[in-house]
Amino acid sequence: MSEEKAGIKGATILLNALQQEGVDVIFGYPGGVLLPLYDALLDSPIRHVLGRHEQGIVFAADGYSRVTGKVGVCLGTSGPGATNLVTGIANAFLDSIPLVVLTGQVSTGSIGSDSFQEVDIIGITMPITKHSYLVKDPRELPRIVKEAFYIARTGRPGPVLIDLPKDVLAQENVVPFSNEMKLKGYKVFGQANNGKIEEVAKVLSESRKPVLYAGGGVVTAGAEDVLRLFADKTAVPVVTTLMGIGSLPLEHPNSLGMVGMHGTVTANYAVDDCDLLIAVGVRFDDRVTSGMGHRFATKAKVVHIDIDPVEISKVVKTEIQIVGDARQVLAEILEALPGFANPDVTDWWNQLRDWREKNTIQYDKDRLTPPMVMECLGEIAGGDTIVTTDVGQHQMWAAQYYPTVNPRNYATSSGLGVMGYGLPAAIGAQIARPKDKVVLITGDGSFQMSIQELGTIAQNKLPVKIILLNNGVLGMVRQMQKMFYNERYSQIELQGNPDFVKVAEAYGIRGISVNSADQVRGALEEAFKHPGPVLVDITISEHENVLPMVPPGKDITEMIVR
Amino acid sequence: MLHTLAVLVENNPGVLIRVAGLFTRRGYNIDSLTVCQTEDTELSRMTIVVNGDDQIIEQVRNQLSKLVVVHSVSDLTGESAVDRELALIRIQVSAETRSAVLQTVDIFRGRVVDMGRTNITVELTGDIPKIDAFVHAIQPYGLLELVRTGKVAILRSEA
Ligand SMILES: Cc1ncc(C[n+]2csc(CCOP(=O)(O)OP(=O)(O)O)c2C)c(N)n1
Ligand SMILES: [Mg+2]
């Protein structure tokens, strides 16, 4: 007998390598070129969750990642499977979410010949992936998989794609190469620059009107506790971006809420008037700056802390730049603080409180309005609930009024703003954290972009609570047409809407409909009491608008408030 | 201002498209781009001449460095670097102009690499202004064809 080690199948090497990376679940959808892999999957302990559309599985992997901090994994077949993943890859790329996206590919010998279900998915996704691999030799799978996970989760995270030709998966008796990474060209920035830490501490102590502007980088770095300490110690007010929701709870006394297009009046005034802006893990997105970096925080010294050097001075000119991990840098600044006096922010807080008192939006708690629903929902769901949203007015109402959000408990499509994200993201979140409550806040337009995933909910018995703010229109578009196009409404009516309660019931999911204010609390309580999934279809008026709002092309202080 | 960037990249298929794609996507203008082998078989070297102010160049460098296939980026603009370009130039000649053309070639230290009845082909190496000047000088005689390699550059050794 020969001493030679019998090799294994390419697909098995892949699954073993995934297991080594700690993968416990793959969100996938099979197809022709993936047959060898789906066969091998039967013998692997890795769980596979079958979606109903590839866009759903990549959103689910994304939701899984956002609520765990782990790398999400999805798998689609060649051609249409791969192209259906594209939107989800773009979404993860723009929000810096770590994913490993596995796509099937036609056999290596057929690549380039326009064979059945062949697309150049690496070419198509090059601008929206952090990196990508075409595997030509199954022996390289252990290294490629290890590198892909490493690249996806380190530095500024993002999606990495691995394209898997059928013959690579099907090859038998493969003896794999070592998984040693060869990433000489890949750089990760972690260590902060010491001289600059002192400088930040110094300008902070000299500042009279400081603001800290926190974004997704704070959440990614797990820096919420350090941020809170920082806020407690320095009394610096904090504004967050949409991606930064949860980095400092709204109830924290230093929190001024969200900044930008639908931010709070106080947050926007504060950023405009501050003399020091400490920007942490943000990229000065145009939804915050109104697309006018040169008119943003013009009175302030700007300190920019980000892990991606490309973001520094991309939009706004900054005085102090620190490339590094938000948690590490904030911790180092905290350590340096005792050497300097605390900033005197008494007058500043008087001003901020005054703005806040004058601009708190009042609403009638007895009317069925979005804020009322959000607050009631927050109260009933409780602080440790995971929230996912879709895109539209309801997304902004959730951001503005949903009260308590813990870190890593919020999944919303920010950079891409893609409708249809919420339901699959909720699926991913519930699968990642089966013991936690997951609530989806969606709109009637968005929901119908992923409505087929109710099948995934039913199949996996996921107790997601779906809160549908049903206004019968593409509300956000309607609002723009109302405000900026003389109420000339064009293509916003969703007259063919189904009876959503019946749709839910058709999938075996409990449906509750709500038509008046007095039904809200009871319905939500019932939803959370029920052990399985529930859809609560809440009829709201199409006339509700998201306010405040900074109109396009205006400074962030020029808000429409009512 | 024109900057010359030396970019060490992995010697793999697909690297060129990643780099070139980045330039189109971000709206940076490539003046010239050359790719060649290096002393290390695993690495290729791109010399990219790009136009932009300091802020743009900083962005380009950072964006390039971010690509996993890019090992290093250095700016070889200015005094500290030697740069050269090679040009092959076909020039029209007649009995009357031949000696004047050859004299010009001589002054610029060019070499005649091919000669026909009505034209000659000249090889010229030098920095970009020199090649531009030569092209300008022979223009009146009839410039038939011009091929330039694009700039390559290397850091001067520290004295
Ligand atoms: C995939 C996709 N297509 C189009 C849009 C543009 N868009 C943004 S919000 C919106 C309306 C959303 O309607 P709905 O989900 O009912 O939410 P509402 O605003 O009514 O709360 C549209 C069409 C988008 N963001 N994503
Ligand atoms: Mg709607």
C-alpha cells in the first residue's frame, strides 16, 4: 500500500476551510455549477439557510454580520445567481460590512466562452468589493479562504468575493496546499499616532464648543463603551450618523441625536456652530453635509479619526488626522486627558439646551402617527431588541423616534439606501441571535421588494416581528414631490397592494391589522407575546412627513421643521 | 502638476484592470502608464504619470495603496528621481532635408535605427522635455509616426 495521503474533494476543502474560519451558517441558493458543493454540504456541520432570492441571502448575511460583528457568508450559483447578489454586495461595500460572498462559476475550461450561465462576476463587482478571487486550483482554497476572511474583517471591513468554478469544486483526491497567507500588499492601520493624541487632548481642553460626531466606525470597532466614558468625562455633546445609531444611546445626557438631512435641529445647529469637531469613524457623507463639505462645520477645527486613510480630507478639510481603529484611538485620547484641563462647556450646554427646548417636536400621542408607533414599539420591545429597517420615511422615523438601541442591535441600509433590505436582514439577525428579539420596521413599498422571504421566515420558524407602516405610497418619494415638485405626484401610489395580513397568513404567519391609535399598543403587545413570527400591518396617513428635513443644496441649519 | 508614481504590484492577471479601473472610477487622469517586470518575479512595476494637485495625488496614492494587489506606492516626482522615456520616430526626408534631419538627430543624441528612401526612423531616449523638444524640432521636415513608451523612473541613489 502506498503511504500517500488520500486527497479530498475540492468542495470539501472549501467547507473545511470555512469551518476553520468559524463559519456556522451559510445563506445560499443552489444551482447547476454548485451541485458538487451542495452535495458536500450534506456531510458538513455547517448550517445552510435557503433564501428565496439571492438578493435576500446576501442581505441576510449582511444582517447576520451587523448584529454579531462576524463575517457573513452567502453563496449563489453562477450567472443569474451571481448577478442577483450584486445589489447586496454594493450595500455591504458602502456600509463597510464584512462578507465573504461565494459564487459558482462555469468550469475553468469554459470561462470566457459565453457558456451557459457564465458571467464575469469578478469584473462586474470589482468596484464594489474590497477584494476578489477566482479560484483556478482547488489546492489553493485553504489559503484563499483564509485571506478572504482576513481581508473582509480587518481594517475597514467590506465584502470579498470568491468565484468558484465547477471543476474546482468537483475535483477529487485533492491534497491541499498550506493555508499560509500571502498578503504582502495588504495593510491594516491600527496604531494611533502618539504626538497627535496629545494634540487632540490639547485642542479639546482649549475648546469651548466641542462636538463629537460618531459614525459606523465606532460600532465596527466596538468603541461604544469608550465613547460613553469619553462623553461622561469630558461633557462633550455627541451627534451620530445613521450608521452610528447605538454608539451612544439617545437617552444619554450628552446625546444630541442624529445629524444631517433628517437629523435633530440641535444636532445640526451644534455641528454648524461648534469650534471643535471630533469626527470618529465617519466619512462626511452627503446625507450629513448636504454634499457641501466646504460649508460644513466651518467655524470648527476638525479632528478626523478613521481607519481608512482614503477618507481623511476626502470631503472636509481637517486639522488633525489620525488613521487608526476608533476604539484604540479614543482609548488613547482618554488616557491623555488627565494631563489637560477639561474643556469649559457650561455656556455651550446652556445654548444646546436652549436649542433643544425650543425645537423638541411635539406630537399628539392620541393620534395614529409614526412617532407614536415608534415610541410605543420601543417601549414594548425593550432595550435589548434588534431593529432592522427598510428604506423610506419609515426608516427615518425609526432613526428619529425608536428610543433605545444597544450597540450592534441596529441594521439599516445607509450608504446604498436599498429598499428590500429589512426583511432578509431581520432573518440574518434572528438566525445569528436566536434568543434575542428581532423587529423589522418596514414600509409597504420596501416590503414588497423582499416579500418572498416570508417563506424563509416560515421555513425556519423565525419569530421576527414585522411592523409595517402602511401608507399605501412610496412615501419618501411622495414627500419630495410634495415639497420640491409642487405636489405633482408621479408614480407613487401602490394601489395594487395586497392585504398584507392575508399574505402573512398564507405563509402561516400571524397577521394583525391596526387602523386606529387605540389598537396600537394591544397589537404590539400581542405580537411580542406570540412565540412565532407576526406581521402587524399599521395603516398610517400618506400625509405624514419626515421632519426636520434639510432640503437638497441647503446648509444643515436651513431645516424645514414643520 | 504631473506626478510620477512607481507602483509595485503583484504579478497576476487582473491587476492592471484593478488599477486602471480605480482611475476611471474615481475620475483621475492617467497621462501615461507602463508595466514591466522587476528584479522580483512575483512583482511587476507600474509607472503611472498622473495629473493633479497635491490633494488629488494624496488621494490617488491612498486609493492605490488600499488595493490588496498593490505592495507599495512611491512618488518619483522631482529632483530625487531619474526618469526616462524611449521614443521611436519616423521622419520624412528628401535629398534636400536629409542632412539637416540627421544633424538634428545627432544634436539630440538620437540613433537612426531604420532608413528608407523617403524616411528614416530614429530612436531617442531622454526625459520628457527632451523628447518633446526633438519632436518639435523635426516637425517642419515631416513627422510621419511617433511611438513613445511612456515614462519610467527610478529613485536616485543617496550620494
Ligand atoms: C431599490 C430601491 N429603489 C428605489 C429607491 C428609491 N426610494 C427611496 S424611498 C422610496 C419609497 C419607499 O416606500 P416605502 O417602502 O413604502 O416606505 P415609505 O417611504 O412609504 O415609508 C423609494 C422608491 C430605493 N431607495 N431603493
Ligand atoms: Mg409606503
